[in-house]
Amino acid sequence: MRATAWDLGEAEALLLVRMTRAGDADNALEQGWFLRELRERFGLSGEELSKRFGRTPSRVSRRLALVAELPESVHAHVRVGSIGAHAAMKYLVPLARANRADAEPDLPAIKQPAR
């Protein structure tokens, strides 16, 4: 058996594991939850997260907003695909920021059509 020992802190180890799992594509919610964990637990800024993942600060911000600004009821719709993650980030997050009560609009009006 071969093993490799790397002298890394916990945050760096988590990032490394995530980067080596490139074939296991996470959905937007999973990405947002992971980014939020790194930000809250390890104090990584949005700028630092964007550099480490090779993504724009805007993309990191949108993923963080998806999990931070929207209620669980919207997350449930995103998870099953009845609301697209892009639509939730683009349209529902700004509504939630302006008025939390608007974060749960008439969902049938924005759900994706059945395929």
C-alpha cells in the first residue's frame, strides 16, 4: 500500500479534496453550501474563494447568495429541478434581498416546465 502525507491545514485539505473530485460535479446548492462553510468556518473571503476555485467573484457571490438569501422551501424546488438554480440566483435572490417575504413568490409562475 502506498500513501502520501501532505502537510496541509484543514481548509487546504478540504479544497484539495474538492478539486480532485472534479468528475463529481456538484450542483449549485452544494457548491454554495461548501463555499459558505469555507467562508464561515475558515474566514476565507469571497475574493480568496474565487482565486482558489478559479471562478469569478461574481460566481462565488451568486452561489453564496443562493444558500444564504433564499429559504429552504426554494432550495427544495431547486434540488428537484422545478426551479432552475440560475433563475433562483438571478430573480429570487434580488427579491429576497429587497423584501424577505418576496423570497417565496408564486412558485408555479417560475417553475421550469416538465420535460
